[in-house]
Amino acid sequence: MNSTHPLLSKAQAYLQTDIDQLIGVKNELDPHLVEALPLLCASLDAGHKLVFTGMGKSYHIGAKCAATFTSTGSPAVLMHPAEAPHGDLGIVNDGDVVLLLSYSGESRELVQLIPLLRRLNVKLISITGSSDNQVAQMSDLNLCVRIQKEACPFNLAPTASALVTLAVCDALAMLLHEERGFTLEAYQKLHPGGAIGESLSLTVRDIMRGEERLPKCNQNESLQQAVLTMTRCKAGAVGVLDEHEKLIGIYTDGDLRRSLAENKDLNSCYLHEAMSLNPITISPDAHASVALDLFSSHNIDDLLVIDEHGFLIGSIDLQDMPKLKFFQSKA
């Protein structure tokens, strides 16, 4: 389809409105967010939970927020404000923090719910489009996420307002993630299934190239043989072994280019003369995300896998990495 199609242009305009409003909230982020964090931490650290509630679209935003907080180590649940007076108020316990989502801040159901919540020993944090509304004024703490316009021709459908509310909640979740020291291991325990669970459980042994595609040469073999080995294995490097079959170096396609630039004869020049010593290596039992960290931190494309005795048992090409969500320990 033509990229200048009128419908694409309109869609881009709506998305740009969302982007502009989100940037506006980012640039004028409510400083009360700093006060919200210790309230949330104190409740969670004491063994309590977060309760999200909101009416209409805000209820659905609350569902996503509760799921995000829970999956990152901050237990949270969802409560429908209209059902709360009919028994669902039992979801809330003393010590919890209730997060009230309402862009207008005038949701009748929330306004009627707050006095009921006040009978409990809970903290109320509201996220609204202004601080001059009933919900905000009845809360212990209010976070304002003011926008200038919705991505809606009538400026009515909660589009940009829903987006910024969700984004600020996501930011809070990530701040809690860091503040409470939520680890990769803890994340793995909470995500045993799906693509995330699979990627978190993979080790180097699971993704490395085995013997049949393992690019390796003896140090006394020629550069020409190394090129042939790389071609056969479809690899960008070969591991160079000594007379005891232990890894001592690496010869990469970058080394090959340098050899050619220096007019070296590939048949008469040997690997021990042109290889790079002390290559970056990894254990087969290391987590797959550690391999990704090494690729990134050392700016390399090929990683050699050795056992505890220094024998080359596998290799990983950056292009071999599964397209899964590896979580690196470093940003």
C-alpha cells in the first residue's frame, strides 16, 4: 500500500497526538510521584498489596497495571468500583494501597467508593487529569497526568488520556522493580511459561552450535584452511586449538580482511601467526542472557564455548541467538 495513502496519514496524525501528549506528561511529570514510591514500598514490604480500581476504560487500564506490577514482584489486584459495595470490598485489607484511576476525577462510582475505603486502614493514591476534582481531593496523594487533547476527532474517546495513565503506572512499576531489588531469578520464577519463560530458562548449551557445526582449526593449519572451515560451518570465526586440542585463540572474518589487506598468502601463512589470543569465552552452563551481555559489552559477533578444562565444545554466532526476550543484567 502506498505510504501516502490518506488513511495512513490520518493514523499517523492520531499516533502523533498520542506521542505529543505522552511527551507533555513526561516533561511535566508530577513531582508527587516521588512521594508515591515510599508509600507503595512500605505497604508491599510489610506484606500487603496494591489494589487498582477505575470505571469504564480506566478499569481495563487498571487490569493491565495490576498484571504488570504483579509480574514484576509487586503483588496487585483489580477491584471493580461498582461491585465493591456488593462484597468485592473484601478484596481490600488494612495496610493495602488503593490506586484510583479516573482521568476526569469525577467518576461517580469512585467518589462513592472512597468513603467506604476510608473505613479501612489504607492509603489512597489517585491518578487523574487534574488536581481540581473530587477523587484527587479525597485521596491521600494525587498524581496529575494532564493532557491537552485526545487522539479522537471529537476529543472525547479516552485515547491519549488512557495512554498517559498507563505509561505513568508502568513507570511506577519499574521504579518499584528497582527499589525493591527484584532480580532476574525472581522474574524467572514468575514467568515459567511462554516466550519469556523459555528465554529465561535457556542456557548457553541450549543455543550453541555443536560438534557438527563447530568451526575449529589447529594452530598449525593455514589461513586458507580456516577460511574453508568458516565457509563450511557458515561461521564468522574459527576457534584455534593447540596440540592438546585446547582453545588458545580465535581467527575471525575481521582478521581475514586484515590478512588480505596485508597481502598475506593464505596458503603459506599459519593460524598461530595471525590469530588473536585470549578470545572471549563462556561456559555451556551460563545463562543465555549472559551470552547476550558478552556480545554487547565486547562488541563481538562470535562467542566460543569451552568446558572447565579449556576444551572447545561449542560456539555461538550472534545471528544464532533466538529472537526471544533475553533480560540483560546491564542496561
